[in-house]
Amino acid sequence: MPGDALHRTDLDLQLRRPGIITLVGGVSTNVGVESTVRQAHEHGSAQIVVSDATAAFTLEDHENPIKRIFPTVARLRTTDEVLAALTRSVAIASRP
């Protein structure tokens, strides 16, 4: 689907080589983020959409995929939740 990060790129392959199967990211909620989440879901990847780190031109354009689409194909998290999870992961990985 044009507009997604996987269209006409080898991003999916590049992420899978080192074993990355979860994607986190986005900018335009109802365009690039939505398209990429849909395509990544079809490729079998897990997605985390950081709901307060994406935006759209209107509140309605932002909220529609957040409320209706992403819950069916991705995990919704806030920036604080993602940072807390990353902090826990780093702490666990740093243990002797």
C-alpha cells in the first residue's frame, strides 16, 4: 500500500534479518502510521503504536485509527509506557 514504510522497500527483510518482529514508530496517524501498521500486520509483525507520539491534521483523523483500527492489529501504548518498558528491559539486560 503506497504511503506505508514497507511499500517498495526492503525494510521488512532488514528488520527480520536480526530477528526484529515488533515495530514502534510513526508520525502521521491516519496516513503513514495506519498504512504501515496494516502492512506490517499482514507481514506477521507485531506493532506498538505510541498513541501520544503520533498526530494528524485534525483530531478526528488522529482518533479514528486510534479507536477503530489499531486496537485490532496493534498494541496501543503511551510514550510513558514505552519508556518504562524500555527502562525495564535495559535493567534486565544489564544484570550480571
